[in-house]
Amino acid sequence: MRKVRGVEALVDYLKSINCPMGKSTIYNLMRTKNIPFNKPTSGVLLFDLDEIDKWLGGESN
């Protein structure tokens, strides 16, 4: 299970798989619950990269 913590880490991952997305876009997607994420405690955001890959419609490693 591949996970990253925080929006900045997700931005870096998306850039690395040639799918750049800005932080404001990610926050808007989170606000509308259109991107998979987990918030286990206040101030902690986790993104499961396998779920992100599925959400993007591809299997990137």
C-alpha cells in the first residue's frame, strides 16, 4: 500500500506521473469529495496512491 501525507506530496506524485495538478484543484476536489483521501485526525491528510491511480483511470507505478 503506497501512501503519501499531505497535498504537497500528492502534487509531487502527480507531477512525477505526468499528470500535474495544483494544490487549489486538489483542495477543491477534496471539498466536493471527488478525490479519494483520508483524514485520520485534524491536520493530517493521507492519500493512497493506488486509489489515486484508480481515480485517474490508470495504473501508474
